[in-house]
Amino acid sequence: MGERVSNLAELEGWNAEDFAARVHYQGADDIYSIEYYEPSDCILYWKVKGDGETAVPVGRETVPDPLRKRIRQDLEQADIDADIEARVL
């Protein structure tokens, strides 16, 4: 596990798995799974279906701004450049 993944895993709600860290956030009616991948230094957003088991990748332009802001704050707290949140893959 890399240093950045370890740093994220120390934040509330984040879990680490090898080279990636993941957190889940629930809004009014939506649940998102957010993943950080250290080898590619990127963030992916997944929208979780109502069954809680199925998730589909979504573009960041569909993710609510407050959630994106929260992810950027988490990245900064973990000593990761928050600008990577906006990187297009």
C-alpha cells in the first residue's frame, strides 16, 4: 500500500485496498462510491444503484458539486494534490 492510499485510509470513511482507497457518500437520494487509484493518481466516481450492490461509473459533471468539494478536501487532508479530482481519464 502506498503512502497516499495510507493517508486517505486514515480519514473518516475511507478504506484502503492495495493500491486504491474507497469511500461511500450518501446524498438526498443518491449513493456514490469514490475511488482513488495511486498508480494513476486519479479519482473515479461510481453511482450505486438502489440494491446497494451494483455501481456504474459516472462522469464528474454528473456528481453534485458539494460532493466533489468534499473529495477535494479529503485529498488535501491526505496530502494529495486536490487538482487530480478534475483530471479527465
